[in-house]
Amino acid sequence: MEIVHYPVMHREVLENLPIPQGSSTMIDCTTGEGGHTSLFLSTYPSLTVIGIDRDREIQKKATERLSGFGGRFRPVNAWFDEYLSQAPSDSADAILFDLGISMFHYVESERGFSFRSDEPLDMRLDQGHGMSAGDVVNGYSEEALADVIYRYGEERYSRRIARAIVEERRTATIESSSQLAEIIRGAVPKEYRYGRLHPATRTFQALRIEVNKELDRITPALEEAIRVLKKGGRIAVITFHSLEDRKVKWFFKDEAAREDARIRILTKKPIVPSSEEEEENPPSRSAKLRVVERI
């Protein structure tokens, strides 16, 4: 099944991330399938986009999708915080972060991102390195597992879920996403099983964040992004849950309040999707866009 990522708030991103006339460079720190990059390359004929993504599979899809732009799209296989730490100062006219996980990962990757599928528990964006979700589920202590689920999933039943996982793995290794989802479903109160969210939603989010160290990368990346950005350039960040948004919000606030501030905040309140977009693209409902300018 071919899934093409719908670029969230594409109009708002284009409006709030203007590109200067003439030869210019933008860094798309989370290229995914290339939705936002395609919009910018189509809109600005003299623009070159450096497209960063750690997932080789999705980067192949983006490269194929953007092949018509030739050398104006330059894919880089890296974590965005690591790439930015090595990038030259004052070298980018605009920098974009879309911190959401692509539909590709839920529908096509077969790595256990979705609790609605029966797939191996992996969840790694970089499959060649680090612990998988299965390693976390089967290897962490009950206390450590509960802490991860609570901290990164804001799951109120984290201890009950961790206890159920540990009890289950005493019998057999937990290997699949559907198996884990069923354990979680059985661990929570009956009324919680039939709420607005699937009872496994928060736990799966927490495991994905833990495996890929997603929150740990945000602040170092934003710090380096300011250095890499040219004066007058802008950074735009799209977040999809409160943990991400709080990190971005407070980093920008603290940076803008410094006596030697390097940025000014352009979005006092985050921009959110229109009601039309929310209807057309339900995953966009939780999105928030924050924009700053280098001064």
C-alpha cells in the first residue's frame, strides 16, 4: 500500500517560512516522504533543500518523489541534531522541523509502530543501531518500564501496564505489536478500554520516544539551528504532542529573553490547523506550529 505523507499546515508553513530571492538554502530537518520539501522547491525555483532523515527507507521514497528537482534536493541520512552540530554557521536561510512520525511508519514500515497491526516490536528509525521496542519491553525492570510509560506517554495507568508486561514476559517473550496492545488492554480498567483513545496509544508513544531518544534531540538541535541560521532567517517547528511542544516553547522563550538574545518569537501563540485541514487530515488535529526569526 503506497502512502504519501500529507504535509501538515502546508499553507501556514509556506506563509511563515519565507525564502529570500535568488540562490538560497533551506534545511528540512525531518524530511519524511518529502511533502514540505516538495512544496518549497516548487514555490522557490532558486532554492536548494538539504533533506535530513535517519530512516533510510523513507529517505529513498523522498529521493524518488523529489527526483524531478535534480540537485536542488540533497538528501542526508543522519539524526538532525547530529547533522546540525556539524553544519557551518550562518549557512541556512530557513530551517524546518516537522516532529511528527510519518504515516509510512504506521502503515508500511512493518516495525511495530501501530498497535493495530501484528508486526515485530522494533520502532527504530535507525534500524542498524540501538535498542528496539522489544528490547525495552522485555529487558527493562518493572520500575524503569513504568517510568518510561509515565514520562513519555503521560499514561496514568503506567504502573498497572508495566506490571502486566512483566508478568506476561515471565511466560514468554513479547514479540509483536498486537500482542503488546492486548496486554495493555487487559491491564487497564474496563471504562478506560473504550475511551476516545485506544488504551495502548500512550504506551506506544512512550516506547517510540524512548527507542529513538526523540525528546533528547530537540533542545540540542534548536540550539545548533540558531547558530546555523543566517540573520533574518526563520526556524519553524511543528509539534504533535505536549511533551514536544513544551520543550520547543520554553527553549524559544528562554532564548528570546536573554540579554544577548539571538532570536525573536513570531508566534506568541502557536498556529494550529484550520478546521478544514482537520477534517481532511485527522492526524493534523494535535499539530502546533511555532516560528522564530534570527536577529
